[in-house]
Amino acid sequence: DIHNAIRIINSYDDVQRRSEIKIIFEERKNEEEIKKCEIKINNKIFPFSYFFKFKNEGRYSIKYSFKNCLNSTSYMFSECRNLIKIDLSHFNAEKVITMDNMFSDCNSLKKIDFFKNTQNVKNMDNMFFSCNSLKNVDLSSLNLQNVIYAKAMFYGCKSLTYVNLSSLNTQNSKNLMLIFNGCPSLDKKNIIIGNRGNQK
């Protein structure tokens, strides 16, 4: 009946509205936490900013320690084209849900000391997009069981020769399209990916 249909539509709208409000609240909370963070670049400490003034100034290493609990690291180091090494081993990732584009276009990046506590991460789309200098990526020690999206995760990683994604639960993953596209140095036998075995 028409009244029941209207009630269902209104109920759906309420659910959508609450969901959107929650997302906005979480984004604002994340922004506030980001402002409290610091970053150590070549042994000098700076307040964190997405808009690095030093992105194209010389070659540098980052040692980063988040004391704050973030829910998103999307685009955090994107376009840091002269970054050669990053240490995130003390990064607090226990509440992070999305890491998409975290290192995208880091053309000079050769070494990453990875974070722990990734059990809540769902989105890794384009995470290493066009990281042309990365040769080996071993994520076997990370908990990737809840990752749903990994589209184009390593797209354009021209120097990549080895990838270990053995902790990725591919049965949960909805989108792995283009994950290794544009990786001419990567041989199928050097890909270890989740519970579907070695594949490209």
C-alpha cells in the first residue's frame, strides 16, 4: 500500500541522513587529529600538513609517529615525489579504515617500514599508484583480512619485482581490478596474494 511505501522511503532517508552525518563527523574528527600530528623530515620536526612545502625540494626521508588515532590516511603522502624512505613502524593504525592513495605518485620512494594494527582497513585503492622506484613490497605481517577495495593498488609501479599480499582475504575483496597493471618487471611467480594463491 502507498502509506507503507512512503514509510519505508522515509525510513531509508533517515538511515541515509544518519549515515552521512556520521561520515562528516568522522572526517572532521580526523582533520582535528591530523593537526596535532608531527612529522620528522631529515631529523627536523614539522607539524603535519597534507600540503607539504618541501614536496619538490631535494631528497628526503620521513620518520613518522602518529600518537593520534586516525580513521583515514587517504592521500597522506601523495605526490611526495622526492621522498626516498619512510618509517611508519610506530604508526598507530588501529582505527584507520581507508588508506587509498596514501603513497600515490611517490616516484622516488624505495623503502617503507610499515605500520601494524591494520585490522580495520577496508580501502587500499591506488595505495602505491606510480611508485616507480619501489622494488619489493612485503605486507605479509599486516592484517588485511577486512580489505574490500584494492583497485590499482600497485598500478604503474615500473620497478616492482616482488609483492607479498598473503594476508589479504581475497574472498572479502570486491575490487582488485588493475591491481598490478603497468608493472612490467613483476613476474607472476613473484606475486603472493591471499587465499587464491599466486596469481597476477
